Amino acid sequence: MKDGILKAVSTDGSIRAVIATSTHLVAYARQKHQLSFTATASLGRALTAGLLLAPLITRQGQVALKFQGNGPLGKVFVDASPEGIVRGYVENPQVELPLNAIGNFDVGAAVGKTGYLHVTIDKGFGYPYSSTVELASGEIGEDVNNFLVNSDQTGSIVLVGVHLNSHGVEAAGGLIVQLLPDHTEETICRIENNVSTFGSFTFLMRQGLSLEDILARILDGFTLQIITPVHPVFFRCKCSEERFFEALKVIDKAELVEMAENEGQAEGRCHFCNSYYYVNKDRLLDLASRTT
Ligand SMILES: [Zn+2]
């Protein structure tokens, strides 16, 4: 199944939902960042959460999530646009932890159970704004849920999952169901009951179901109307050689000359996608000669 996202509402006005599959982009992030299994599960959940959250919050611009817990993985950073473009990294990509008591990757221990989730929203106009909530468990999904409950007070259900086998990422995806003002106690019970019958999001993916079918299973009992049909989602970074070169323009002349003479080049690494960029000695000296 190709990675994709779709948005739906229930015709009774009780819920809206965003659902996405992200297997390929999580596999891409794993390879780009050389992620351990634990780091793949952690960043994979965060990338998926970013993709789901962005279209719920804004029509344009981007939403950035920074999970800052006390675990060995360090910071987990993701930014995503409502169009379905996401990128992200973890501070310590090699950290590997034993499976937890229920046989899952121990994302909570890797991220850390104590700390903060910072969410920065840039709607593409005006100033970006941020809000911070305490981490609920470091498991990503519960932390994002905590953020939604704090920000809109209506409550939500967040499922994000990454299933890995010895070859790599087998399935990744998730959904956010937001409760709308017309919801009742029964709305929540029904969804929780549906979720408890299949266990995990990636279990449904591994049955070969389409995105629409997975949504129908999780929201069984609701009549749904698709408001944004399936469209693709990607891991894509904004960095480029040209941007790296532009960034060098703030360095003063003496430092550029020193870099050219001592290193023979300037080297830059993009945290988000682990790409390396180089500017050779001649270009550095040329830039220095045009710098005052
Ligand atoms: Zn990059």
C-alpha cells in the first residue's frame, strides 16, 4: 500500500477523523538516519503523528512537534505540513532498548516518561505560536492526545504504530479521532470498543486492508463522509546545497578564509534528513572576497 492520508467526518456530527499510512516514509527515515529498531518505532510514531495533526490544525503552513523527554533517545523533532510533507529526526538514533513487558518496542522508556511536548503552529500568516504540555507517557500517541485534550478540551483518540520485523518496517500508520461538540458518552465507548477488538493499527494494515476499510473498521457503527480523499504523504526535507551556501553568508570574512585554508572546504549536515553538503575551497575564497 502506498503511503496516504484521508480526512472524514461522521454524518451525525459527533467525530472527525484523520487516518494515514506511513510505512514507506518511516522506512526511508530509518535508512536516512540509520535508526535503531527502537528509534525507528519512536520517530516513526512521531512522523505519523505530525502528518495526522497538521491537517487537523491548519490549512497551510506547518506544525512542529518536539518531544523532549528524559530518555536516552534525546529530543525527537518532527515538522509536517497539512499537504502531507513531513521530516524529522531523533537526537540519538542508535539507542536500542529491550522490548517492554508486553513485547513492544519501548518507546516510552526511549523518549522518557518525564518531560515536555512542545507544539509550534505556523499557519503561514502572522507569528507562529507554541504551546507546551507535559509528556503523558513518552509513547508519542498518548502525548499527542494529551496535547489535543489540553488545547481543545473536547478529547480525542490517537493511535500511532510502527511494526518492524528483522528486515525493517513492515507497517506504519495511525489515526486521530477528534470528538466534536455533538458527541456523547456512547461515541467514545463505541470507538474504544472497536479499537479493543483488533488491538493495534498496524495489525489492520497487515491484513491488507485499504485506508478506507481500516477507517470503517475502527469507526464501525458511524456513517462517515470523506471530506479529503486519499492523497499521498512523503518524507521530504527543505534543505539544499543552495540553502547551505546561503547560510555561509552570515560568517565573517576571516572565518571563511580560515575555513578554506585549514579545512579546504565547508561541510554542513542537515539534522532533519542527515544529508551532507560541501562548499569547496575556491567557492569559499570567492565568497570571502565578496564579504566585507
Ligand atoms: Zn535536510
